[in-house]
Amino acid sequence: MQKHVFAAFSLTLAVALATGCSSVPPTRYYVVTPLEEKAAASAPGPGVVVASVRLPQYLERPQLVTRSGDNQLQLEEFHQWGGNLAKDLTRVLAENLSQLLRSDGVVTAPHTLRARPDYRVEVELLRFERAADARVHLTAKWWLLRGADGAPLAGPTTTLASEPLPASPTFDPTVAAMSRAYGELSRAIAQAIVRQPKAGR
């Protein structure tokens, strides 16, 4: 009798453990995507080196980070970046600038340009996450430097906020909004380059 009771208990325990394991959600992985501009023939436009994109320490982690209050962050354990976020943002910025400037001379550091680049771009993201108001907020300090001697040409701060995002079981809308906001930051940097006398020569 005791053997039957023990067997039944073991079976119940195994089912409970299996059920508990199966209830753990799978981890989803995300990437920030570049702009979808109309394709254009590559041209010898301005040479630009995207030197770095720096993040605040709280974003230097694999998990997506959201802000649940002014002073409270939430790590999304089952929603993570598919790679190193700073490196991916550096690459995406170079892709965006290449499209916006219609130039095949936009690279990331360490650069492979044969000639000295016309411009150098550095970005420090101060904020880049979805907040409690269901909007993605981006605040970035960025610098446009002359490639020849490193002289500063522009150094503004760009602040952007998305439209309120719909509720979703995944973070697809959030990451899509982050990609759009990052695209707008890229446009601001591209416009600063275009305004320079040497741009497009």
C-alpha cells in the first residue's frame, strides 16, 4: 500500500515539476533596425567615421530596460537584445547616415577609409527606453567633429519621444519605436553634416 502511495506521489511530483518547467516563457531577442530609405546608387559622398555610441550603465546589459517610474527601472528577463547594444547602435547609425547622405564613405571606428574622413561622429545616449507613460524616450548628446583636426562643428542635445505604444505581450512595438527614434536622431546628425561647407564635395 505504501509503495502505491509513494508511486502516486512521485508521479504527481513529476507532473507538477514538468508543468512548472513548461510554464517558463521562452526568451525573445530583439535588434534595433536601420531606416528603410529608398535605395540609391552609392556615391562618393562625405567620409564619416562613427567613432562611438556610449550608453548609460543601466542600459549596458542584455535585458531590455523599461522605466516603471521616475526613479525605478525594470529589467525584462525574457526580452533581451540579440547582441551588444552599444555596438549594434554604432553599426545602425553608420547604416542610417550612409543612406541619408547617399554616401558609401560612412564607416565605424576603427575605420577603413583610405583617405582622412571629412567628419567624425560621437554619441552619448543619456536615455533610451520605454517609460511609464508608454512612450519611448531618447535623449542624446552628440558631437560632429572635423576629420582633419578634430575641431568641433556641432554638439547639441537631441530629445525625442514616441507616440504612446499599444499594449503588447512582446516588445516588438517598443523596439520598433526605439528604431524610429534612433532614425530621427540619425536624421538630425545627417542634417548637421549636410549644412557643413565640405559636405557633398
